[in-house]
Amino acid sequence: MDAQKVDMFIFSSSKYFESYHLNGIRERLLAMDDSKWPLIATVQLKDPTTILIISILVGHFGIDRFIIGDTGLGIAKLLTCGGLGLWTLIDWFMIQGATREKNMQKIQNYLY
């Protein structure tokens, strides 16, 4: 694949992934066949900052976990009112990392 196209993708999508994943993503994109590029370019990634805002506003209902795809944790937070508030506070610090990990899992489905 074209290195310039890959670098542009990495530059524009870097906020969606942990920094230590970026080099691996770049390597896999460079080795990937050009026919898969339309799939990679249209992957719907979640914005960690948006999810953090949702977590702060309505995280005690588990909506943040539902949005990133953690349905089981979302139900648990909903039924316990965010773990009586404690789980909600913890998620304010952890939800961005969880969102980036979910994004990585989603893009790995196309890279491998």
C-alpha cells in the first residue's frame, strides 16, 4: 500500500488508538493489499473524548459502556446505578482507554 496514504490515515486517526498501537497498525497497513483499503477507510471508530463526555453526563446509566460495545458492563452499571457511583467515577478515568482498545479490536478485524 502507498506509504503516504497510510501515514495520512495514521495522522488523522491517531486519537482513536493508544500510541503504542500506532506503529503496529502502520506496519500492517503497509503490508496490506490495496483492495482492503476501502474497508479500512470506512471503519466507524468511536471518539474517546466524546465517550468521556457521555460518561461524565450519563455514565451512571451505563450508556458509555453500551456505546463502545460493552453491553454486559452497561447492563451492570444500569442495574447498580453506576456501582453506587463508585464505578462511574472509576470509568471517568478509564473509559477513554477502553474506547481506544475497542477501536483497536475493530480495526484488527480488517487488518488480519
